[in-house]
Amino acid sequence: MTSASVFLGELRISREFHPRRPERRWLRETARVRAMPVIVVALAAVLLGPASAVFAVVVSDNFSDGNDTANPTWTHMDGLINSTGRVWDASTGQYYMHTNNDSTNPGVEGRGFFGSYVEQNFTDVRVAVDIVDFSAAQLENPTPYIFGVGARLRGVNDLNSDGDFLDANEINAQPTPENGLSLRGYMYGYEPFESFGSPTGGEMVLYQFDGGGPTDVRSEKVHLDNTKDYRFVLEVVGSTLHGQVFNLTDGGILIAEQFRDVAIEPQDGEPVYTNGYSGVFGIGSSIAGADAQLTVDNFQTETLAACDYNHNGVTDAGDYVLWRKTLGKTGPNGNPPTSFNDMRANGAFSVGYTQTIEANDYDFWRAHFGASTAGGSGLGAPAGVPEPASAVLGLIGLVSIWCIRRRF
């Protein structure tokens, strides 16, 4: 038996040659030992690390084609309030909407309405749009008193909520004491005149449209500067509403965030609206001026998976990692808020304004493990959820088994 030193890359391995163990077998075993840490790291990244994928994009429109009639096709919500002078124009590469605030209908005198949605049905959904131009919040200037983004919308041009295109008997239907504003669904919008005085006032509001007009179900003081661009985001998953506003001009910072579970905090006995269309809207008032107008861009509607906290399209172990890192975080802080935390892992909303990432959010994740934007679990029942701590122990054991010193 002889002794020798073998150099493999930068690793020096000393061994004894055994006449019964061929050299190529020893090299194969050595390569396997050296490769195993790389394999383990890769497995850990798959099991526990964040993925780079995002929401499954289903409908998007940057209006670069200069129209709202194709790819996708927008339906103008022209069956509400019956104001005049309504315009829907995408010829500039952005989407401009306008209405006169001149309705004479009982109960909505001096109001105007514009809105547009894409007739594709969604259940759990994330809707986002960039607000690129709106009038200053001053009484002498024309401005909507509400504008924003909507999800699970039904009504207006589909008053019987049958999901079809505009029926002949639904054209220009007028609100009545029975049907109110003939619109149902959820919206997240800005009210320039609310909370505190113009021109520095304003409020972001989660609304429920219940057929009788918009009802404020959660609001937060914030002022939007009409010289800046903002992104409005509304997520509706199950019975939970989550609204956010990002200041795009100043680097995409979060400036408003609200939560509401309309099942545990129902509004006026209304049921949870389970599905519908996504779009944008504006409601004007003659108090604010003769007309109302808004310009938007980069509309996007995406399917969501419940408890997909890290937004990679599937509810998996990576979402547990995010929950564990942010456990105990609370947000938003104050009204108006003074700071924001990472609240992506707030899956099980609690009653009231203040939300905290807690054990219930973990239980909620376990209950939805395997959900994906593609639909269906595909990964078995919640009882099969791998505990991340067990996964780590398993990897450690795997390393130990492969890296046991072999005797030659």
C-alpha cells in the first residue's frame, strides 16, 4: 500500500492507494462529495428561497395601440347617472376620460360619471393602474370627487348581473329607489376634498358599491399631488380587500395602505361579491366644477393565489419564510400614517383599522398551501404541507449522509 497526494482544483486530498480500489472509483466518490454542497444549496433555494416569478398576467393595457377597442376591449360604463359630454380616448397612448357634471336624475343632480371595464370575469384578483393626470383638488377647478380602480364589478351596463353584453333594455337605464346607482362591486379611490381642507386634503377609501352608491368601508388620510404620478392597487381575495397607493414620481414609495374583510366586518348586511369585472372609474360633482376628468395608463389585472405572500404565483414554503421574517409587524401606523411595514404576509385580516402579522396568518397559509394562479392545488391537502424547519433538518441530514468519510 502506498501513500500519495492528489490535487483536484484547489482541494488537496491525501489518501492511501488500495490495490483493490481502482483509481477511477476514488475520483468518482471524491467528485460526488464535492458536488453535494452545491446540490443542497440548490434544493434549499427551491424549498425556502424566494422565486423571481410574478403574478400571472391575464389582462393588461398600456394603450400604446391608441385605442380601447381591442387587445383588450373596454366596455364604457355609460349606463350610470346619464351625464353628458362623456369621453373615452386612448389616442394619445394614455386613457383619458371625461364627463360633464350635469345629471338631472333624482338623487344625483349635478353629478357626472365615467368608467370603463374589461369584460373578463375574475374571482381572486389584483388590479393596478397608473394615475398620470387629474385636476388639482380645488373647488374652482374641475375634478372628480372620487376616482380610482375597481374589481368584481357588476351592473351599470349589465344591470341584471347575468354577465352578458349590454342588453337592449339596459341601455341608459336610470337609477331608481330600487336600483340606486345600478353598480355593485369593490373600488379603491381618492376623494380630494375629504378629511381636511383643500388644497392639502384628501383621503384614500375602500368602497363597496351596493346598488345604492359608494359606501366607505375603510379610509385613510393622504394627499395626492396632481403634478406626480401614482399607482393604485386593489387586491380582492376571498372576502378580503387590500388597497395600496405608490408614489411613482418619488421612486415608487408606498404612501397609503388599507385592509378590510367584508365577511368578518360586513357592510349593511351586503353579501360578499364573489366575482366580476375590473376597471377604472370617476364620479364628479358640480360643486367641484363643470366637468370631471382623469387620465390613466398601464392597466393590469392579474389572478391571485390566496396566501401567495411573496407574489411568485404559488403558495409555497417561500411564503412561510416571508411570514416568519415579518411576524409581529403592524401597519399602517396612524391616520394619516407616519410609517409603513412590509405587510404582504397579512393573509388573515383582523377586525378594525390596525393589522398585525400573527399566528393566524400562518394558519391561513397552511390552509391554502399549494394554491396557484393557474388554479387548483396540485400539491395535496394541507396535511401534506412540509414544515420548513423539517425541510432544513432533512437537508442537514442529507449533507451528513453524503459527506460521511468513506474508508478506502
